[in-house]
Amino acid sequence: MVDDGSTDETHSIMQEWVGRDTRFHAIQFPENRGVVAARNAAMDLAKGKYIAMLDGDDLWDSDALSCRVKEAMHFPEAAVIATDFSWFEDLVSPEPVGRVCLGAQARVVFAEVYRSGKPVYFEDPFNVVAALHFTWTGATLVRRDKMTEVGNFDENFDGPEDTLLWLKLANRAPLVFIPVVTAHYRQRAGSLVHLQREPKEFHYLKVLRYVVKSSEFAVRQRTLNKIMSKCYADCAINFRKQEKWRLASEHAIRGVNVDPFDHKHWQNVFAALLKC
């Protein structure tokens, strides 16, 4: 457990749990260092084969870990066991709606998985993880040795650190997805998700531009360029709708640089430049 510079009773509550069970360890940062440093500090103390992460304001179902561990035993070579999850504000719904299949692409990719209710095994999960980035930290079980291989969360990256982590892991080892909700992601009025005004592709592009420069992903360039092209087009369209013409033209031009043969980029370029 990590207290990332809280100003409430978090540390005393943590110490209570340490007193009850010696398997608990409490780390206290004197000031806030951010989620990446907090998670990495916890993982430095971890000794088990698997790591599961839960932020202080999110929730697990009572069988969240047993569900994931069961599949980890069936698929020991998988680096990540991922499940579906829900969003909630005040109370978790008695029948929570999974987030993964709310996306149009995900509904197609996982259609049979949800019909059967059985886990799906991806021997090479990079393309599907990069295209859908459907994993969420609180709904995963990750092999500790694979986390160590990729250096845990990248403290030098200023962006969606969890998305970068999933791409690194998906580039190295299999992944299993379970079409069952086991975790619940709390959305507060002042949370980052609520405050985020840009399209989600805008933030994902930070990750894509970061990994495309790495030799580690050299064999993934075709996939990365295809996804980057789509993200640039979607961002340009979104910024056009918001009448943010400069941002729209910038993303349209970058899209042309990635894929000059995609007509959507040229449409966005001309539409935005006419307004600039």
C-alpha cells in the first residue's frame, strides 16, 4: 500500500492493516509524487508471481482476484490477464455495464467472446491492444517478471503511463481477456476523465509517437502508422467540430505526413485551412 502524500487519515488506516496482517506493507511519501512513482514503489516490494493494482478510489468485486488467478493458472505464459470493467460515480450498479464492448471496433472483435462468455487467448496481442487499448489497470493481473522486463511504469514518459505499459507487454507476451466485469472505475466530477476536453485520440497519440521512435517496436511500424493515421484523422474532425481550427489543421497535416494517400487527411486539411 502506498500513501502518495495524502493529507487525511490514509496512513493511519494503512498502519491498521499492517498490524492485522504482516503480508501488508505501508509506504508513505511525504509529498505527492504521482501515480507512476507510487505504483513502481509498491512493485519494488512485491515478491509474488503476479501483480494486481487497485487505486484508492476504485473498487473490485469480491471474486476479482480469484477470477483472474484462475485463468492465470490455465494460461501461465500470458503476461496479462485482463477483464472487463464498469464506470460509476456514486454507487456501483447492481448490473454494471462493461466498458470494453461499448466501442464499435471492440463489439466486433469481442462479439463471439461475449456470446460464449469464455476467455479469449491472444498469442500475439499487440495489434488488438494497440487498436482498441481496452485494458485498464484496475482490471488486470500481470506477471511480475514481465513487468520487470519492461521496467515497470515508465517514469520518463509524460502521458498515459498505463497505455504505454500495455503496449510494451503486448509486444512481448500473450494476453488473456475475460468478458466479465470484476472491477469498477470511479468517475468524480473533478477527475481527469471528466476534465479531459480533448478527444481520447489526442492523448493516445502521445503514446504512439513515443513508441514509434523505439527500436523495440521496429517490427510494429505498419500497425503503429495505421493507428496513428486514424487518430490524426479523428482528432482533426473532432477539433473541426469544436472550431479549434489551428489544432484541426495541425493534426490533419500530421496525418498527411503519416499516410498521404488517405483522402480524409486532405479533406481535413482543406476544411481547416479555409477557417484559419
